Amino acid sequence: MASHGILHQTSCDYTPQQNGVAEHKNRYLVETTRTILIQGDVPQRFWGDVVLSACYLINRMPSSVLDDKIPHSILFPHDPLHSLPPKVFESTCFVHNFSPGLDKLFPKSHKCVFLGFTRSQKGYKCFSPSLNRYFISADITFSESFL
């Protein structure tokens, strides 16, 4: 860090006011997460997925601090804003099942709940309550509805 002119300093314990901008961003992320959890009636066990989705969306919205530029576009000017189109959090979706050995009468998809995006793959992250399992796939049919 020193070679780039960055001075490493730590704040005192239990003094979040010393963090300034970082504390404000953290509070904004927590408030956005809380709103999604409450508004979407999302079980608290998915709070980690909600935080990641909130961060994903915040980084793709214009920021007044950056003269209404988008943080993701500034950091990654050559990358697309969305590798996959955004979807409604916790909407019902159907992950297509391509497991080998399925006959004609087996289900061709798993009913899931959309829980966000992944950083490691170009796909949506979904959860199947009936199978108690996560799926990551780009081959999904969404059934988004607004209440």
C-alpha cells in the first residue's frame, strides 16, 4: 500500500464514526438488505444471499457521489453492466433439469426461488425448497409477479 501512497490506519474499537464513508456504505447495504428481507418476506436464513444481491444492484446504480456514474462501469469499463438480465428477488423460477437418464415422465425442471447472481459463474443462483438445494444456472424460466 505504501508504494501507492496509501497510509494504513485502523480505527479504535467501538467507534464506527471514525470510519466515515465506509460506515455510511455499510449502513446503506444493511438497510437495503433489511428492506429486501422484510418487503419480500424472505426467511432470515437467506440473509447472505440478500446482502450479495443488494451489493450487486447497488454497484450497478448511478451514484450521486460519482456524478451519476455507475460504480461497476468505472471499475470495469469494458465489461457489460449485466452479464445476465436482472430479475425480481425471490421470484419463482424453474431451473431446467438436464440430468442424464431421465425418461419422458420425469419433470423437466425444478421449481425454485431466485436468490441472486454468482460471482464465479455466469448464472442465476436459485434455491429449491422441496429439494433443499441450491442451483446455479443460466437456463431458467422466470415467473416474476409484482404484488
